[in-house]
Amino acid sequence: MRVPHLVLAVCVVALAAFLAIQAVFVLPFMIRNGNQGAVAGAATGQATFDIAKIPPLAREMAPIITSFVATDCPELNPLRVIAEVQAESGWRPTAWSNDSNGGAAGLLQINQANWKNLGGQAWTSVPPPSGADIFDPAIHLRLGLKFLCGNLRGMTAHIKQTGKALDPHDAMSVCHIAGCGRVLLSRTGIPQSGEAGCGDTCVSLIRRYLDNIRKYEREWAAAEASPSGDGGPVPGGADLAGLPAPVPYAGPPTGCVVDDPTTAGCLTAATAHALQQIRSAFGPQIASVTCYGARPETPFSDHPTGKACDLFPDRFGVFPAGERLAAGWRMASWTRAYAGPLKIRYIIWQGRYWDPTTGDQGGWGEKYTGAGVYDVTNPTGGHYDHLHISFTA
């Protein structure tokens, strides 16, 4: 059942970002032959869904979604779009719901004010008549995708500016169901009770909405090429119960072509995809993250090429302890377990180095030496305060 909207106001910042920034990536809609029928529809390669698993109307509308992503909004995840429509309307094009904003209609449950702002026709009645353009699935998606992309871009800019450890797609979804103010005015971007005008009911609705979307994403993602993850067994002591499997990266190698949501720099498509999956899995367990950056002292670093990220479970420069340390180990063990699907080259954490060839020597991976550059006795030099993850593409 669809979660009712709390607020469906268009985020002005997000729409301005959409109108001001036009993507230049052009990739074809692609369906791989075979039993999986996997579709990769984004320039980032971030979304791979099984065409046979998604609802019938979603299969029919998939070319519209993937074409828009490829030509207008390469950072938008097609699988998230398909899952969000399911959470909103169950892929029923004539869905209607009453709410405090005068009602919401169609696949993405958009209200009249937003629909008109997106270029749709004004309604002649409430609910709209059966022939209204908002009930036409193709028209609805072409305009609704602009709505989603605008919110995604606005929220990505906010996350980059504030350093919130939040998946931009989750922020986009919160904007849709509850209004962008819930993201902007809460500490993590997903409000707790009492934040951003959100009480217990509001918090419950948002979390249920996100849970439903993630469930559909897991159900409709294409099968992994390597279910084992190519990373070897997870070491003992890290509790990975309840953590989702990531959507594998399915795109080609790229240069540093995707905006880094953590800095003013760029990322490769594989790195951007992995960061999104890690943030989706761990959310507020990540205190902060930084990816692109100059490393003049280490010319072999992957950070300047957009192929590395540093994830902090606690503050910079401290030795994490307790739950913060446990969260770091969960992140390290989860990323190791899915090194193959996430295109991970190596991980450094807690004075240990791991790649798919090292095994476990005296613990998790092998002892990290600092490559003769870093002081491995301090929290940052020894990678005690953060996980460093480098990627192959």
C-alpha cells in the first residue's frame, strides 16, 4: 500500500539546479540478452534491473526512463525510479489520493501545483477527469522524471555542502514523500522525531516509505554476476545481519566524469555507484566521507583520479571505540564481501590492508606499512579513523 504524502511541495533549490544544469552524457537504452534480461540505463552504470521482474507497465515505460537518464540526468538511478513509482502508485497510472495539498494523481502521485510547474495541464476537476494528461503514463513520466532529477540535484548539492552521510537518492525520496525541508532542516537528512517539524507519525511514514523502496530495489535488481562477491569469507566478529546486498556495478570503466557528492571534484562511474550503495546500506553509521582530492605526497594515490573514498565512522583524527568502531568493522567487512560487484581494488582499515590476493595474515588482511609515507601510529596515517577504499575502474 502506498504511503500517503506529508508534503508535496517542489523544492525550489532543486528545480533551479535542474534548469541550470543540463547533463551531456548520451548512452543508448540497452537490454542484455539472456535469462536475466538485465538493463543498464545510466551513464554511471549505477542501475541494473531485471526487465522480467519489474511490473508490466514498468517494462513498457523502461525506454522512457533510461533514455531520460542517459541524455538528461545521468546521476538518476533508473531502478530507484521504478521502485519509487511502485511505492507511490503500484504502477497504476490513474491512481489518486486525497491529501492536504489538494490531492495527488498518477504514477508518481504529483499534486496540481507541481504538475503545472512541470508543464502539465491544469486539472478541470478534482480528481482530474479520466482523460487528463497526468493520467497518461508516458506524459506523466516525462514530466515526473524532471521532478525527481531536480530534487536529486538539489539534495546532492545540499549533501555536498553539509557533509551529511546520506544517499542522495534517499534524500530525493524524502523530498518526494515529505518535502525537501525534512532533508534540509534535519541533522542527518532523514528526520528524527521533533526535527524539521516531523513528529512520530511523520518519521514512521518516511522510514516505511524508504523501506518499501529499498525492498523493491532488492527484488528487481539484476542477479549478481558473482554472488560470492569475489571477496572471500567475511571475518568473524562483524555482524552483517540485516544489511542488504548491493546492486552490482554494470557499466564500463570511465574517467573522472561524475560529480563527487562529497567534494567539488569528480568520481569515476564505478566509484560513484559504490559510494551510493555503501551510503544506502549504512546511512548514519557513516559520520562523514570524502572521495576526490589532491594527494601530492602520494603520487600513486587513487583520490586524484576519482577512484577512492575515505569513510569515517567517527570524527576525523580520533581512534573510534565502541559502536563507532563496530560500525567501521561492519563497513569494512561488508565492502570486502562485495568487492567484486562493487569493483573494489583494496581496503585499508585499523592498520590493516586487504585486497583479494592477501588473505588474512595475523588478523584481517595484512599489516599496513604506510608505504613509507604515512605515520601509521596516528589515527589518520594508520587508517584507524577511516576506511580507505580504492576501486578498479
